[in-house]
Amino acid sequence: MTPEPRPAGTDASAEGVVRSALGPAEGPDPRRANGRHEGAEPPAGDAAPGDPRGVPGRAEEHAEAGAAPSDATRNGSGTVAGPAKSGGIRTGRNLPAAIGVGLVLGAAVIGTLYTVKALFLLVLAAAVGIGAVEMVRALAVRDIRVPLAPQLAGLAVMIAGAYWGGPIWLLGAFTLTVLVLLTTRMFQGAEGYVRDASAGVLTAVYPSLIAGFVPLMLAKTDGPDRVVLFVAVTVCSDIGGYFAGILFGRHKMSVISPKKTWEGFAGSVLACVLCGSLMMRFLLDGQYWQGAVIGVVAAVCATLGDLVESVIKRDLGIKDMGSVLPGHGGLMDRLDSLLATLVPVWLLLAAFLPG
């Protein structure tokens, strides 16, 4: 019996009819409750280890060469993207855009660092402030309420106090920020207070308090050179690990971030040691071995910083902290390795170059 032909324009699949009735995939999911989808596929952070769909990766995480691409990937809004192209190496980022953004950020840092230090502090405060905003908004996905105004005000006071007043002012400004956060949240009621207050303190530490060590470093006579070394070795960790992971990555490093490989980590260490040794010797007039030590520590800390950020994003069920930087994601997606590397490098430089 010959099947009856369908009228022109009719979707041949039941799935198409459902999609037409429900509208576009973007937008809030009516099944979402308390940050989770009830009755739907669990968010990326809740998937079983090893499920390639279930890990929201950083764009710059070390790609695992030879891994089979999944049929569909999720974008930052949680919707399903089209099937991945077969063949070739998946970099996981828009590389030209990432390079362009990196060059612009580098020019802004260098251009202000060696001219007007106060202007550099404004660039620092703006970058970290955007990162803090991203953190507050990301926490709101789980209905965690963190007052934003005290966070930004405290960040500004911490950066200014650290540069012009030293460590005591940094510590004092941080303590006052925490007290204001606890008091501000108190007036919003008792329900969820401990949860929200804890998240507020976390945001005051990460990124604000840690970022305050940059002006402490800058206040030294050779402060700009120290800041450049710190930024350079951290960036080399990302670059070395990224390309080594793409070219040679075979062995997974952690289920937290399956795209990271031990080969990528080795590339990070090598790049950091080379950068640290050369810059310590020719920029700061130190010793090669001192720069090598800084490089190893920077590679380890930068990798741990990436993993910490990945855990936070998995817990919140998001892919990126933001989308302000094309090819990178949000500011916090760029700051995570820098924040984890900053204090250890500051301590090593203080030990090696106490003047």
C-alpha cells in the first residue's frame, strides 16, 4: 500500500513538531528549580566521570588528542549545539580571537605598567572587578545571594591600601569588607544567611584579596619588572600546556577536567621554566636557577588554579564564568591561573630579591 504523501512544509519528524510547538531552545527552562533541571538531563557538573557531555571545560584546557568528538556539545546557555566536525584537532576555542584579546590585554598592562602606575592600578581594579561581578552572577545561578556593591568597594580599597599602605592596609581593608558583607546580608533575612555569607567571604578572597598582592609587588623599586615576570610565566603555563596538550596529549590528568593531560602539564612546566629562567636573569638580574624554581611553582599553581575554577563551574552547572572576552570566556576564566600563581611568585621573589 503506497503511503499517503505529506503536505508540503510539514516536518517529517515528531521531534520537529515538538520543537515547533515549544519554540527555540534558548531561554529559561520551565523545569528548572533551584538551579537544577528536574526531569531533564542533569547539568554538566552532575554527569558521571568519563561522560564527554558532562564536563564544562575551559576554552584553554589542554585538549586530549585523538579523543572522539561528541555528536553534540553544549554552549554557555545550556543549549545543544550542532554536531562537531569529524577529523582534525579540536582546539576548543576561537584561536584568532583568543590571540587578539591576549595581545590587547598585554598591551594595556605593559603600556600602563611602565608609564603611570596609578593607571595600571585602575586597569587591575577594572579587570578584577568584572571578575567579581561574574562570580556574583554565577553564584546567583544556585540562588546564592552575594551583595555586589560592598564587594566592589572593598576591592578598590584593598588595591589602593596595598599599594600606598602596604600589607597591613590590605589586611585591614579585607577585614572591613568582610564585616560589611556580613552586616549587609543580615538585613535580607535569616534564611540562607550562612550559605550566602560564606559565598560573600569566598568572593572577597577570590579574587579581591589575592589581587591585592599585585600592588604589593608593584610597590617595589623594580615592581613593574616583577609584575611582568609573574604575568609572563603564568601565561606561558597556559600557552605551553595548550599546544603540548593538542599535539601530544594522550593521558588524562584529572576527571575534574578531562581535557587536561600529563603531556600538556609537561609542556606547561617546560614553557614556565624557560620563561622564568630567562626573565629572572635578564630582566631582574637574578639567577637562572631562581627563575627555574619560579617556573616550576608557577606551572603547578596555574594548573591547580584552572582545576579550582573548573570545580566551581561544575558545581554551579555553567560552562564559562562570562563571555566578555571573545575566545576566552569571562574575566574569571582568564584570572583563575593568575590568582593561584600570584602569591607563591610574590613570596619567591621576596625571598630571592629582598631589596
